[in-house]
Amino acid sequence: MADSGVAEARQAEGAEEAQREESEAERADRQWNELMQEIRVAQTGVQILFGFLLSVAFTPAFGHLSHANRFIYITTVVLGATATGALIAPVPFHRIISGRSIKAQAVRWAARLIFLGLALLVATLTSALFLILRVATHDGFVPWLVGTVVAWYLACWVALPLWARHRYTTLPQEPGRRRRPTE
């Protein structure tokens, strides 16, 4: 049943793109530009977070962190570095393959890298929040609070878009007729 829904959604997406009357190259250009617009927000955020994380090691309080908190800090920095790398990767990827007439493939790879970067960003934010709350409160409720925030991230970043995609994707019901979102 789920495979049928995916196939129908892909058909609807194909129909929508056909209505645009754009060539494959124009579609790849449009999709690339959309990806670059989306990535700007994430890149800025992860770079600021990563810069902040790097500066923590040079503060006087860093010397007083427990072994466990230092481990969490190092994990957070490594996650931030990998998130930064994944979110910046589409730019050099594009630069290296530019002029090779493979933009459609570049769009697919860039989308994968952005998805990976966002997943690593969630892990970085989770780890940073966990460390900060552990140091600030020394309380047992920290994992519950962090878990709630992670659930919020997943609701905003995954569940809501999936729901909207399911709810508002127009699917053909019969030849020549398209379903409206309210049907």
C-alpha cells in the first residue's frame, strides 16, 4: 500500500514538472537554485554553532569539565565539523563538476549531502544541548528535556513536511482529473 502511494506521488510530481514545460537542464538548474537557497540558512547556523564550539576549549571553565563532559564536548565538536563539511560540500562538488553536463546528478548528490548535513546538525544540537544542560544543572531530568527537544526537531523537520507532502500532494484520481487538497 505504501509503495502505491510513493508511486502515485512520483507520478504527480512528474505531471507537475511536465506542466512547467521545462527541459531537463532547466529543471536541474531550478532544482539546484532551490537547494542553494535552502542550504544558506543551515550553513550559516552550523558555522556559527561550530565557531562557538571551537571557542569553548579556550575558556577558563573548560579546564574544570569532568572527563565525561569533555568526551561529550569532543563528540559535539566532531559532529559539528562533520555537519559543516556535509552542508558546505555541495558547493565544491558543483565547482568540480561544473561544465560536465551532469547537473541533474549533482542535484541528487547535493540533496543527499544536505540531508546528511541536517541529520548531523540535529546530532550536534542534541549533543551541545545535552552538554550545556549537564554542566548548568547537574540534574537527572536533562536527558528527558533533551529528548523532548529532539522530538520537537523531528516533528518540525521531518513529521510536518512528510504530513504536508502527503496532505497537499495532488494525485491523479482518473484520467484528466486531479484531486484537490481538500478532497
